[in-house]
Amino acid sequence: MKKVVIAGGTGFIGSYLARRFVDTGYQVLIVSRDPKHVSWKPVDLIESFENADMVINLAGKSINCRHTDGNKKEIIESRINSTLWIGNAILAAKNPPKLWINSSACGIYKPSVDQPMTEDSIELGTEFLSDVVRQWEKVFLGFHLPTTRKVVLRTSVVIGKNGGALLSLVWLSRLGLGGRQAEGSQIFSWIHIEDYFQILLFLAQNDSIKGIINCTSPHPVSNKDLMRSVRKTLGVPIGIPAPGFAITLGAKIIGTEPELILKSSYVIPKRLLESGYHFKFPDIETALVDLLK
């Protein structure tokens, strides 16, 4: 039986992945602070990594919070520390894992409305979240692991049924507030959670793929078109738009950052497409029908 170890695998994405890997015939180990799972102690990490086919690191404090100095520190440290602990445990393993996939984010790229960003793009962002990703990837790429292939998975917003960004959009739409947000021209890069899982399998099966991979749908959409598609799928005829100042105020009230909605992210999965991956849900309409019907 193949073995996959998922670090930080108790959240919305990790729980889905764990279930799907079990469905596919994998033995699944979860690394978390929960006593039922593998602990972050070096000896436990090393033991869990022995003869593993794949290690997936999803660990890190959610960016969906107010970016106070304290939260910023925790956002950075949680990502860097988990990556260091995993890398050192792989180095210490007698039979290290074949593949280490470290989660990353499309937020590293420069915000763009009309220029798609690919793995070849050198125009990176300058704000806090872009800097987080740069530091995170530097630690990961700094490990020299002769027998373990490494992949940086720069992931866009993951949409699924039981969590993530889609829930709030559905809630707003059902209240009649699902119009465009701010100008509505900002680009929304996204990935269906089943495609996320299938991409992991694809990477495991293709030994030639390593380095940076954009994990996002090939068809990002504008915020205006996204909200229209959500309303159409739900059968909601009207959506009142939310001006930029209302987004900023609302974000403060619910304890998050307005840039998570207002920043434009136009990212294309060039390497996945060139490598022959076929998306199950390439466009937002089919994805929403699957998730909301």
C-alpha cells in the first residue's frame, strides 16, 4: 500500500485530501497537534516519513485574519518552521519519501488584470503576502535532498463544498448581496478541490516534474463574472454590488483583510498544461454546478 503523509491535514483542504487518498487506496498519516495524529516531534516525523511515497505540507496559520504584527509573525513562522521541521526529518530518514510537495501561494505574483502570470513570470508582488511566499519557498528550495523530488505548489483559492471562500460568496448571494465587489474587474484565480487532489496524483505519477507549479484553473474569471455565475447557479436573480469602501469596512468587522477580495490575481497553470494534465473542472460554471447543485 502506498503511503502519503499530510502535514496540517485537519482543515478544509487536508480533510478532503485525506478522504480521497484513502478512496484511492493509500495509507494516510496526518501530522497535527491532535493526539490522534502524528506529532511534530522530530522522532515521530522521521518515523512517519520512512518509505513514504509522498509528503504534502499544508501547515500554516490562515491568512484570513487581520494582519496585525502578531498575526503576521505567526503567518510567517508557522510556514517556515513546518517546512524546516519536515525538511530536517526527511534528511534524517533512512528511507526518505519519494516526493515532497510543499504548499505555496499564487499571492507571490504581481497583481494583474490583463497580464497572465505563469511559472516563468519574474514580476512578483511587493506586499506582505508576497513576501511571506518568497521566504517560505526560499526555505523549501534550500533543502538538498538527493533522493526526494521536490515540488512547490503555488495554489490559488481552492473552492469546495464544505469550506473555503465559496461559502461566504454563496451566503452573500442568497441574501441578495451577491453583486460585483468593488470595481468587479479584479481577476479571481481558483481551483476546484477535486482538481487539486487529481493534480497531486498527477505529480506523484510524473517523475520528471519538479520545482514550481501553479495549481490553478486555466480559466480565471473577473470578480463580476464570478458573482454572476454564483447567482446563476443558485437561481438568485439579483445581486446588489458592494463598493470598495464597504468591502474595507466589512473586512474590519469580520476580522480579515480587504486585499483578499480586492487584489487581482491572474495566474495560469502553464507547466501543468504543458505536462498533459487535463482539468476535470476547467471553467467556473461547471465547477459551481458540481459544488452547488
